[in-house]
Amino acid sequence: MRLVLVGPPGAGKGTQAQFVASNLSIPKISTGDIFRANVSGGTELGKLAKEYMDRGDLVPDEVTIAMVRDRLAEKDAQDGFLLDGFPRNVPQAEILKKILAEFGAGLDLVLELVVDDEEVVRRLAGRRTCSQCGRIWHVDFDDKKDDVCDACNGKLYQRDDDKEETVRHRLEVYQEQTAPLVSFYADEGILVGVDATGPVEEVTRRAMEALSPYAG
Ligand code: AP5
Ligand code: MG
């Protein structure tokens, strides 16, 4: 299955991607995660991306697209993948279509995680990420009193772009540049909206239900 998760910052794309991708045995490809790995590795790509990410702006398309093209050419992505955070605007969506057509493939489905702005700010203010395995936690919803990952004992950190001011800007960028993808994919007939409020497991259940007519 070739899937895309779309939704505002904090909608739970990364959280749901880890469960949905594992349920479907496909790789989860998150452009945000790849950029952050480059930032912490101190690569040239990381240095460039950090400038944009810290402001809450999109990294330039040519850089992002080249990175995704390389990742999709890897062996584990040949029979399916779940993209989290890409595409992020209509030009990226158009190019993704072309890249997949080169492999003789296309997207099966785009899941839109639907949640309002206040919930997003609440979720991002308490987000913690594991520096070792990348698993996503929340200080209140997961009752995390320490800074240690329950899955691997790695140290948890708070993302630099989760300051309230930057979150508000990321939401504006989402409305301006990413939200148009909803009608883009609705026109293609492959968009399904999923209510992303309520407990994590409940959202995963809704997402799997939305996917079930297309899976297998
Ligand atoms: P990216 O990393 O993709 O950030 P984002 O889209 O802003 O999304 P987030 O990761 O903040 O939120 P999420 O939806 O994954 O939520 P999560 O599951 O963590 O991108 C970062 C930056 O990289 C961009 O700003 C840009 O600069 C650059 N970039 C990336 N892709 C790009 C592209 N294609 N083009 C150009 N630039 C690009 O959940 C959030 C919190 O809520 C967590 O604490 C979680 O535990 C909690 N939570 C989740 N679900 C629930 C629930 N149901 N109930 C309660 N809490 C929940
Ligand atoms: Mg994420």
C-alpha cells in the first residue's frame, strides 16, 4: 500500500504513522524525521534545513524532493510506504505523482487527520520525542514524569520548533500551503478524512477501518 498522512502540526501524524505502518508492514517515511536526523548528525542538509525548521517554514522544495526521491528508490519502499509530512504543498504532490509514475505506481490513499488548532497547541506543548528510537510521547496524555523512553530507555527531548509562537506560525503555513492538498487529493478521489480527536488507540482504529477496503 502507498499511503500519505496529511494533517496540521500536532494532528498525530507521527504517532499514528508508527502504528499504521507497523500494522501494514510498510516503512514509515517522515521528512521531518529525516531532516531532524540530519540536523543532529551535523550534515550540510541538516544545517540548511535547521534554518527553515526553527522558523516553522517549509524547507525549499528542491531539497525536500531530492531527498524523498532517493528514499523512495530504496528497496524497502518498492512494495509500499507510508509518507508522513510529505507532500506539504501542491507542487510536491505533483512531483510525487511523477516520481511514482516512473515506478509504474500511484498512491492508494491519503488519510487526512482532522483536529482543531487549540488541541494542536495543547498536544505540541507537551510533546517529547525519544533521542534514541524516535518514539513520540506526551507529558500529560502518557503521564510521563521522567525524561526516559519507556520503549528503549533513551533520553526524551523537546523539539526546538514546539515553542508556542513557532507552532502558531507552523499552523499558518499549514493553512496556506498544505491545506490545499485536501482538495487536490479529494479531486483525485483518494482522500479519506479521519477524526483525530480522542485516545491514540481510538484514532488508530479509525485509520485502520478507513484503510480496510483498500488493504490486502
Ligand atoms: P514535521 O516533523 O513533519 O512536523 P509537523 O508537520 O509540524 O508535524 P508534527 O511532527 O509537529 O506533528 P504530528 O502530526 O506528527 O504529531 P505527533 O504525532 O508528533 O516537520 C517539521 C519541519 O520540517 C517543518 O516545519 C518543515 O520545516 C520541515 N519539513 C518536513 N517535511 C517537509 C516537506 N515535505 N517540505 C518542506 N519542509 C518540510 O503528535 C503530537 C503530540 O500529540 C505528541 O506529544 C503525541 O504524543 C500527542 N498525541 C498524538 N495523538 C494524540 C491523541 N490522539 N490524543 C492525545 N495526544 C496525542
Ligand atoms: Mg511528526
